[in-house]
Amino acid sequence: MRLRMPCMDRVGLVYEVTQLLAERDINIVAIEVEQGAVFLECQTVEQRRCEELLQALAAVEGIHRVERTFFMPSKERAEQLDAVLTSVQDGIVAINAKGVVTQCNPAAARMLCLQLEEVLGAPVQTELARSLLVKETLRSGAPYRNREVYVECTASYCMVSTIPLRDSSREVVGVVVVIRDNRDVRDLVKKMTAGLPVTFEDIDFVSKTMERVLFQAKRYADSESTILIRGETGTGKELFARALHSASPRAKMQFVPINCAAIPDTLLESELFGYEEGAFTGATKGGKPGLFEMANGGTLFLDEIGEVSAHLQAKLLRVLQERRVRRLGSARETLLDVRIIAATNRNLEEMVSGNLFREDLYYRLNVIPLFLPPLRERPEDIELLAGLFLRRFAEKLRRPVSGFSPDALERLRDYAWPGNVRELENIIERAVNLVDGNQVQSEHILLGKSEGRVGEISQVQFATYQTLEERLAELEKVILQETLKKFRSSRRVGAVLGLSHTAVLKKMRKYGMMNEPAG
């Protein structure tokens, strides 16, 4: 029987309550006083004696009323705490000053490969206490936040935060450890940073050439073998890599891309393999997982693989052979389950012949080659893609343009497209910026890097005493004048020259051209 008795704060009140129960030979299980009430748990008695007891308790001076309750406060708190610990995804372990585990939720037991019934009330293992920063927190009294640690018993990394527990005199009497699985952290990062997945249905084409390529790619997607995507710059290698991942059994896991040509060699090594704390000057406190670890269970896309140095080629080969990765500054190895998709626009065969690319790595990567055709070999797709880009940029830039003139389409078809689909996209965006009406004309299609200006610029005469800076300024002025004469708007000049509107106006002021037509 559990009772709640709201009461006043009076010395001797609890004593009188216990006396009443002792006189009636009723066993007391627990008494708790809090929030202006006395809570009583005692043995169950028959109905007649119960009514008499309730009346006697209500008659005690200072007790306002007597009512039944389902839980004692401590029991209610324990039930609530148990519900919270059971439901949260993070692992939570509480350890007292003697190193005994007082709380351990199911998530922590799963992450640390422990049995709840064995660990509760038992001393924490020495290696585990060291891994979870328990000793450091008990010794220093300082909390740790989101420290990446290596757990020996599971041979894996996890994120750990610790909270010291203190008594009324501020002495540290225990520690609470919050553990987060690195896979959960990676999933969170993926959800926050990843865009919409790309599928094969998102790749637009009408040509038979691309139909054959997609047929091959769809067959390759189900395989676990390494794929090497070959193709010129701008042919959509990353697009195909993402589609391959989305159609694979790993679609629900991470797709981690990295451009090997865009990152300096020393930084690329730490990005790929990760590092331990103190591995080098400037290393992040607690270390950092590499992209191989981030992609574990999913797909790692190594774009521009032909740009990797000989030193990194050797390390990549070892990872591909052994399916293990070791962080910089660490002696531990982590098992990997990663599918590798690589891509390059380089001729790797020639690089192998010239000793610029390791032959053994080439064969490791070139298990399944996928060749993407350049745009000039699938001219049927040019009009389709141009139309798609036109609608996209017209909506984005809020321009009323809706189509191409016959001359503009012919100009697009006759061009060789050395930059492939990416170049086509850029040229259509530029055209939408330049067009006045609702149709892109031939003059809005600006092809090549120096079209329309080379002749005029080459005729500029320089004084022999001018510095290089002065000569470059004269060239810049001529370019602005000629472009402004043709397009008669600073906004369009900016679109043609790859400058912002304000940058064009600033240069026009610099060269005293503000009285010339501008918009």
C-alpha cells in the first residue's frame, strides 16, 4: 500500500506516523519526504484495518489529507530514467568513484559488446575505463566533449563525452559517459550534407551510344567489384558514380566523393586515411577519421585518380589489397567494407608505360572499366541537353526565354565541345544572361575562350616604357570597350567575361567609361 500525505513542515511529524504504524503492527517498507508531502509504502492490510489507519493518519497534526498513489517518488524517477535510458540511441554508462558500473543502457551494451546483467554492479574493465576517458575525468574533474576514441574490445572508433558527478562538497564521486557510434555520426553528416540521390533515370539522353553505356552501367551496379570510369572532362563521371551507388545494394549507406586533383598531396593523405591526435603539427585534438572510414559500408568515389602521387598510390594499393586502413600516427588497423569507384580523364595505360602510375594499382582499379563517350560522339543529345539547361536557367534567373533559333541550334550542333556536357551547361547559362527576348539567337552562343576579341586585342600598341601592369590595364580596357560595344549592358558584359555586375562597374569607373552605354 502506497500513500501520499500533503503536510506542513513540522518537527516530529514523521516520527508520529511511524509510531501509528508500529502500534498497529504494520510493517513499513519505505518513507520519503519531498515537495511538501510524506510518502509512505507499507504492507497491505485488510479493508477494516486500512480504513481505521487512514483516519488515524489524517488526524495527525500537520497532515492535510491522505490519498493513495501508484509510485513512491524514487520509484517513479527510476522508472522514468529507465525509460529514457532504454529509448535513447546514444550509449550511456554511469561509473562511481570506485570504478563500479551503476548504470548502463542497452545502446551502450550493444556498442561495447557487453552483457547488461554482467556489467551492472561490477567494476569496469581497466582497458574500457581508459578508452572511455573514465580515469581522466575522475582524476581531473574536467569533462570531455565529443572526443574520438578507439575501443579495444570492439576494435572500432566511437565519439565519447564525459560528465563528472559531484557531491554537495563539489568532490567528484562518479562519471557519466555518453557514447555515440561513429556510424551514427557519419549517417548524421550524410543526412545534413547530402543532396538528393542521383539515379540512372536522372541521366537524360536520346542517343543509342548513351543507351548502350547505361545498359552496361546498370549491370555493373549490382557487382561489388571496383569500377574505373573513363572519359574526358565534363562527360559526367561523378553523375554516373552516384547513379551506380544508388542502384547498388549499398544505396542506403554513404556515398563519399573526393577529387584527388583538387587537394594537395599531403592533405589528401590525411583526408583519405585520417589521423590520430598528435600525428603532425596542427592535427585536430582527438584525431579525425579518414574518408575510407567515413565510407565504410558504402561507396568511396576517387575522382581524378590519375593525379595521385606515387607515394599515395602505394598506400592506396595496400588498402585495396588488404581491405584495412591505418590512420596516420596509429598502429591500429580498421577493417573496411567499401566499394571503390574511381574515375579519370587521363590515359592510364600511357602513364603506366611511362612509370607515372603503378601497374599493380592500375589492375586493382581497372576491374570493371566504364567508358563515357564525349558529347561530339553523341550529337543527338546536344539539342535535348541544351533545352533542359535552358529551362533550368530561365527559371533560376527569372528570364522569359523559352527556346533557340534555328541558327543557334545549328551553331550548337557544329561545335566540337572539348568541355563536353559541362561546357554546354556553362554556355547555355551565359546565353540566358545575354538574351533580350524569348529566344536564344546565334549571337548569344559564345563558343571558345577567345571568340570575337582576339583580332582586336592583338592590334593594341604599347609604349616601350610601359610596365607589365600598365600594359595589362590597357588590354583590360580594350576588352571592356569592345565587349560593351557589342552587348551594351554592364550585366551582359559581366556574364560574357565571368565578372559580377559590380566588378564591371568598378572597372568602367577606373577607365572613365561610365558615360558609355551600361545597364
